[in-house]
Amino acid sequence: MWTPAARVQLARGTISYSSCLTDAEWSASAAFMPASGQTGRPRQWPMPLITDAFLYVLRTGCA
């Protein structure tokens, strides 16, 4: 039953899936990601979200 105590206990915060990177993991790997370019179209999606999507596909084999 969704009581206030159960909501606190089962809350996942901002992480959507268990495979998503935590803030600490992202800050450690962010140095290896390409910087946003000064020319061209701006990125539509943030790099942590794109990285989570790649890792999800690699872990599950789902496309």
C-alpha cells in the first residue's frame, strides 16, 4: 500500500533505472566525453542521458 512511509522507503530519486549512472560515476566519466561544439546545432539531449541509453542497450541487448 502506498503510505507516506512506503513512498519514502521505495523512492528512487531521479535515477530512472538501476543501470543509470550516479552523479559520482558521471563526474568520473565526463572527462572522456566530447565537449559541446561552438558551431552547429546545440545538443538536444544531455550527455548523461545519452550515456545511460548506450549503457542500457549494451547491458540488456535491447535496441
